[in-house]
Amino acid sequence: MGLPTQDLKEPIYSTSKAFAALKADGSITSWGYGGTAPSDSGYTKIYSTINAFAALKADGSITAWGGSFGGTGAPSDSGYIKIYSTQYAFVAVKVDGSITAWGDSRFGGATPASITTSD
């Protein structure tokens, strides 16, 4: 059984135990040991840490899944334009430059008070 590569929009992303790929229709397919990918569509980009994925939608909202460090705690608002990752954390950037971090605080998952956040 093979992955239908003609439907893939971007490269395949990985954690230490799973893969995820964005399909041409904006939905996501994932396999391996890594939680359940979102079932809706409208996604434009996938990012990963060692044990979690985060996906950015066209409206700037984010869905995360996978391990507890990064797979939970993603921001619930929208307007994000980019996501960066470390080994166990993500940070999302809005168009105004404000940021929201989540994941393991030892790996950048807590935004320092000296940096503007999107709270």
C-alpha cells in the first residue's frame, strides 16, 4: 500500500515516530505513532518537533497534535502567519509581530515576559 503522492501539496514532515503530509485539498494525512491529525481542511503548512505536529490554516488558526510537549496547548485564536519549532516546543508569529509559544518551557515553550505576546 503506497501513499498517493500525486495528492500531496508539500514535502512529508516527521517527528521521531510519525509522518504527516499536506494534501492538495488542504487536508492532512498522517501515519505512525503520533496522535490523530485534524480531519478538516484549509491547512497551508505543517511544522514539527521531535514528537508533535502543528498545522497552519489559511485563516491563521493553528491545530497541533502528537506528544504532550507541543501537541497540546496551541493558541486558540487566529491571525498567525508562521510557526517555528525547537525539539519540544513551537512559537507562532502574527502579522503584527506578536508571538505565542507552547510546549516544554525548557525548550522555548514559554514566552519570556520581555517579548510581546498575542494574549
